[in-house]
Amino acid sequence: MQICGREFTPSEIDWIKDRIASDPALNRVQLSRLFCRHVNWYKPDGGLKEMSCRVAMLRLEKNGLIRLPAPRKKTGVAKAVKRTPAGEPADEIVLEAGRVDIEIADVDKKTAPLWNELIDRYHYLGYRRMGGAQMRFFVYAGGRLVALLGFSAAAWKVAPRDRYIGWSPEQRKSYLHLVVDNSRFLILPWVRAKNLASRILSCMVKQLPAFWEIRYNYRPLLIETFVDTERFAGTCYKAANWTLVGQTAGRGKWDRYNARGKPVKTVWLYPLDQRYKEGLCQ
């Protein structure tokens, strides 16, 4: 079975079953780490791909191929994002985007709750935990908080993107981590500034590779984003010189039966390196 970007062979599945049978005290976290080391499944920064491994093992269990140890912690509905005074609507901010300095700051553990709250309150998709490698940012203009950005792991398969890059399935598997997804972009609703969104995007793409390298020890080559056609035209991405490469088919991540129950979105790309196709198609 191919799950989370890798092929699970019968011998690997047998190895997992043998480990579970031989050590009843083994928990799911320990099992995922042991398996990653056994098959050399590492992230580009050298860390174990244990989260992907846990997702894959859940899929294997769902398909009746293994039976995992019982979870040590009860899982349930995700906790609601806390509401605080810091997230309340502020007074209107009116700016001339071309006449203020744009500053971008990455989110840390101390500031993460505020980012989560603002996204949950004011972004139409709300707050959801992002998957894989990820970074979040606050954007300041003239010293005042005006916007938030989030970047996460790229989608596994996107037909228009993959055709535009021209890579093979094997190349995509090897180099997908060099593509990042602009999964959240929010200008706070009390901010008024013409052309602010495109200016923020232009500043962000210049700084993202360095931020990403500090966090993950490699530089991404391409950014993708998906714009809901029922809500937005993608004007700010066009103004910031992103390239429209097509539309999604309206299928969700786990849509195996072509149900097409998701909104159609336009697919936009921005290269972070002039030779990005060479890097992605090695």
C-alpha cells in the first residue's frame, strides 16, 4: 500500500505486526519511532517522520492489515480555540500601503495562541492544525499588526501543479518537501489599505526561504496556494506575480470515489528560485 508518500511492503507490515506481538507494552509513539528508524524514514532536517508514520499506521489498521496497541490517551473533539481580549476587534486602521514599512515576524510558542485565535475568529476556514512542516507569521505595517500568514506541507497530488512543474511521480515523491503551501492568509477585517495584500505577499516570498532554512535546514523552491473561486478572484496573487496554472477538481484529500464534494479552487504558484524546475525534476 502507498500511504503518506511511501510504499508499505508486505515484509514491513509483517515487521510491524511482529513488533506489536513481541512487546505488549509498546505504545503507538514508540512503535512509530522504531519503524522510522527500521526503514530510514526521515524528514529533510534529519528528524523522524513519526507523525506521517502514525497516520500511515492508522490507515493500515483501518484496512485490516494490522492491529495497533490501544491508545494511551483518549481522543475526542478538538479543543475550542480560546477567546481572549487580545483577539477582540480593534479600531479601524487606515494605511497607505506603499508608504509604510512591512515587518514579518515568525510565530513562536508564546505568540501561537494569538495567531490561532485570530485565524479562528476572522478567517473563513477557521483554525485547524496544519500538517507536516509548517510556519506561521504575523505581519506588521507601520508597527501595527495587520495580517497573518500560514505555510504548511504541500498537497500530495495537484494535477495542474504537477503538469506545470513537469516532474514524474518518482520526482514528486522525492522533492515534494521543496514545495510549500500558503494555507492561510488573513488581513484583519479592521484594516483598510489599498494593495496591502499584494505587497505583503511580495515581501513574504523574499523572506520565506531564509525563515524556512532556519527552522528546517533546507530552502523551499516553490510556493503553491489554492483560492476558493466562490469567494475570491485571486487578485492579490496576480498582482504579486504569482502564476495561475489551473483549477482543482473539487475532490477532497481522501476522495477515492470521485465524489467531488469540495469547492473548486484555482491553483497559483510562485517560484522561490529561478531554477526551481531543475531542483524539483532532478
